[in-house]
Amino acid sequence: MTQTRPEARTQPARGERNGRPTKRQYVRFAFYKVDPLWRRLPVDEQADTKRDLLKTIESFNRRMLLRPYSLMGTRADAEILLWQIAESVEPFQELAAAIAATPMGAYLNLSVSLLSQTKRSIYEIRDNPDEAVERLIISPSEAKYLFVYPFVKTRPWYKLSLEERQVMMDEHIRVGRKYPAVKLNTTYSFGLDDQEFVVAFETDEPADFLDLVQELRETEASLYTLRDTPLYSCIRMGLAESLDALGGPKIAQPQTQVAEKSEAWVEVCPVEEFGDSERKVVYLNGQQIAVFNVDGKFYAISNRCSHARGPLSEGAVDAESCTVTCPWHYGRFDLKTGQTVDGVVSAPVKAYTVEIRDNMVYAGIKSNE
Ligand code: FES
């Protein structure tokens, strides 16, 4: 079957894959610590302020990927991390302002904020060349722990030739491969924030991470590290659970209730704001969903291609066959079902239900799906 090629793009490329543009993502790690005065409020007020904050933060799920973590018991200077991933920097500013405007915001100190962007690595990853490009997209795993730190190299590192640095990076990558249970997310901060990189490791095995960091100290590249602290050890949990870990009455629902409530929806936008042939990306349960308007009919599928996580929202849509072609290797998917149609793809992507309610487009999962 003939493959549909992506349409020409007018926006400037900020990342490239085989000459094809791919957008970078913005990333922010915001660490908060609650003022002890909040713990002296009447319990009803503690519960109300937590619920209000929960609602405010959750209202941003449509605009960014938001991952909450607790640092209670792991750090003295931070108690909650909100790991934020978005397509532009503005949602971070708006979320920070919205949090500050809540009653609990008056008791929340922003201990540290690390801003960065995804970027293709300049080094070759010889055993997986696609990895350099895949790093353009942050796709958090289900791992229980996250270890985050700002990272700065010494200036002599940048005086070395690319070949010399590549040799050292090869050694660095070789050591990393010995710890497959540890997933690395490297993002870039040059000119955006004080550090040069923000490094975030996900794992279910903190002992593996400890061993990896210790072994990396013995590599040659380590000689060129200027700063790699403070290190934040974070425990993944739901937002309500993270707020409950701060103290006060519990607001998180018992797990049994959560399991029964498997239905989940996210607002996309009012119908009149969704132009024909337009695509929008929203976030639900930590996953990116691409929503398409094809001749006035709406479809929603996972935004990440099942082949190598290419962004399907940037693919070419064929209205007649109701399919989208991934911009990375041209795998094609049915927009109604998420099933593969042709190309290199062999696994389907998740299809979501779209509903229009009161003129608002919603994408989501029905309880029987
Ligand atoms: S990422 Fe390879 S076809 Fe989509």
C-alpha cells in the first residue's frame, strides 16, 4: 500500500530526525516545602486548603504532563516535587501563579526550580542511534523513585575535541548499560537556568542507582564534573497522596474507590476553537493524547507512536481513510481504533473516546474500556 508522506511544515525546526522536524519539550522540576505554620491551622482548614490546591493543580493536566512526587523523609529542604513537561514555557508560569494564588500557596515555599528543555544529544549512542532523537520526548515510566540533580561540566570539557569527548561518553554509556533498571532523562538548561543540564533517573531499585553513580565516579568524564548537587530523592505518588504526606486530614480516596472509578476524561477545548484539520495534545493519567479534527469529526489516540514514540500529532492525516502517518518512520494508524494500517509499526496505539458536552470537546476513557 502507498504510504502517505507528511505535509510540508511552516514552523521552524527545533530538533531534527532525518531532516524531519520534531519539537523539543520544556521541562520544569519545581520543589516545594510547606511552612510549619500551615500545620498549626485547624484541621478543617488544612483539608480545605489541600483540596483547593489539588483542584488547582489538576486543572493544568490538560496543558502539561504533571508528575507529583513526595520528598517527605528524603530531604530537609523540599517536600513535594511537581515534575512538569509542556510544549511551551507559559503553562509553567501560569501553574506557578495559580498555586501561589491558592490559600495553601501562602504556606508553600518554592525551594528550588530547575528549568530545562529536551534536545538531541550531540554524542553518538552507538548501540542505539535512535536514542539521541528519542530524548526529544520525555516519557516518564511507572518507576517508584526519581533522582534529580542539576549538572554543570567544567569549562575545560568544552575545550576538548568532540572526538575526545565521544570516547569518554562511550565509556559513560557503557557503564549506564550495566544498570538497565535505571532510566535516564537528560535535559538541557544552557542559557535557560543556572545549571547546564538537569538529570533525572527513574528506577524501582534505589540500590542500582547508588551503584551506578558510584561506578560513574570512576569514569574519565567524571573528572570534568564541576557540580552535580543537590540531589533530590523523590518517591512517586498521586498528588492527593503527596499532599496527605505533608500532614493534616487525609483527602486522598482509598485505593479501592480509585480502582472502581476507572473512567477518566480531560477537557480538550470548545468546539469552535478546534479548527478543521487541526490537532491538539492533552494529558490524561500522565499520558499524551493527540486529538484530531477530521472534517468536523473528532478522534483521539495516544500521541506516542508504538514504534519509537514519534509524535503522532505531528503526522499527516488522510481524511478519506481516517488514518495518521507517523512523521518519524511513516508507520500508519487508524484514527478510530488506533490499529496499525501499514509501515514499520506492528503494535497498535491506544484509542480514546471523544465526546462533545455543552459544546466542549472531551477525550477520555469510559469505565467499560
Ligand atoms: S516512531 Fe517510527 S513509525 Fe513512528
